[in-house]
Amino acid sequence: MVNSFQKPILFIIFNRPDTTQKVFDAIRLVRPRQLFVAADGPRLGNIDDKYLCESARKIIQQIDWDCEIKTLFREENLGCGKAVSSAITWFFSNVEEGIILEDDCLPAESFFYFCEIMLNKYKDNAQVGMISGTNYLFGYNNSEYSYFFSKYSYIWGWATWKRSWILYNLNHKYFPDKQFLLNYFNDDLAANYYFNEFSYFETNKIDTWDIQWSAIMIFNKLYSVVPLDNQISNIGFRGAHQDDKSYLSLNMPTKNIDLYSLKNPKKIERDNNLDYISIRNIVFKVSKKSFLKNLLVVIFKKKYRDVIKNILTLNFFKMIFFNHSNHGDNNKI
């Protein structure tokens, strides 16, 4: 590994100095040459926010390597949607490509170098829209390659190019209809999942940015590069839209990739098998305490019987009831 990581990194923080410190420590290991830090401002009337936001920002003062640092510290709170999306736009007004980490996305060390390799390899390939650090295979692996191409866009630790982000619009108003999604995914479960996500967003007007990004990726038929070994552990229990500590998608184990033996897929095409498994793990990423309840609801509604059969063949029960506190060879978690 090189002494100074060459790809620019955007670090998005807010009011969680505890998780911010852990992610910063992971960034510090690779000593990036360029580090951009964006912080939303404290919420109006929230007494704790001012202190917590200031504490999170002070962590950046721990930089002790040769690094070009740029900051975007907001005085007022913009909210999740505008704060994150405008930070990424600011980032790509300065660079052509880079890595994006939020303050609760703890990476394995190999995540940075995997992104670097993929950013270089697919820089000029218009079919590839982003590189994901997270996968939802939970250890399932039947591929001969080190990563696969997916139609899903996972943004817990990711990387992309300015050429992709230029497509983004926070006020995106057009979302794929059910038939478009069915044709695109060729999977009823995936189509229903995304249709419900888009419908909920349109109806409730939740303050987020990633649903719009998913829609843009789908409309433009862009692939994500997804590593076969999960690279990101989400350590945030107080996220904007999630507050259940027992969700399986939180604190997922990570494993460093052997980058010297990296095996590239021969073609840029979707791995239908791994995407099929991933979306089922996403849809059924229920907490342990509610798993049986939700399973009974599905059975009684007589929906997705084929899904249940497939889940059972993938040892889903083992995934639910076994302890996943082992974080592979990423001892920092």
C-alpha cells in the first residue's frame, strides 16, 4: 500500500462525534492526499446539537499527515436531503472522481484501494455509474470474481465520478412506474420494493437524497460495482430514518479484499444470481425480534411464497439467529 492515498475523499459529518472519530481513524490509516469535509449545521432549538456538531468538527484537527483539506461547515441546518446532496455537488465541483463516506459508515482498509482501482478501471465506461462498498450477500459467495455488476445502488460507503453525479437532481420529480421497474429488474420482488420506496417518498415527502439517486441510476440504466466481500459496517444507531439497533444491516461484518489477486468479471453485465439474493436480503432485513411476525404476515397474505422458499435455501434462518458480531479481519470495528 502507498503512503499517501491519491483519490480524494469526501467525509460527511453532523452531530455524532463518537462515530465520526471511528470513521476518521479509518481514513487516517490511508492518509489521503485530499480530504473534503462537509458538516450540516445544528438544528434550530436543539440544545445538544451545537456542542455535538462542534465536537464532530474538531476531530478534523487531528490530521497529522500531508493533506490538502477543504471544509464546508454549515452554520444552519439544511436537513439530510439538501445537506448531503449539496456536499456531494460541492465535492464534484472540485474533483472529477472520488470516495464518499458518511460519519456512520466504517470502512475496511481495502475499501479505499478497491475504489481506487475501480475508479481507474471504469472511469471512461458510461455503463458504470458508481462503486459500492456495501453488499447484502451476508457471506454468500458462488462467484469466481472479486466483484459483480448490480442494478442496485448501495450508498453506505461508495465512489463515483463527476460524469455520473452531474445527472443528479435533488428535486427529481419523475420516478419509474411499476411496468418500467418490472421490465428493468425482471423480478417482481425488486420491482415492488422500489415502487413502494418511490411511492412512499412522493407521498410523504421525506427529507432524503438517496431515493432520487436510485431513480436516476435506474432511469439511466447504470450499473454499480459491488465487491463480493462487504467493505462497510454501518455503525450508526441514530440515523435520520433508522433507529433499531437489531437490524441485520447495521454492524455488518467486513473483510479486507486481497487486491493482489483481484479477479475482474469478463463482461460488464448484471450478475442476476447475486442481485436476486441481495434484494431478498434487503427486503427481509428485519430485526430479530420482528422476523417471525413478518414471516407469518407474508405467509398469511399468500405472497412471495417462492421468495420464502429461496430464502430458506440460502440459510436465511442461520443468518437471522446466529450472532454476527464477528467483523472478519477488520479489527478496527
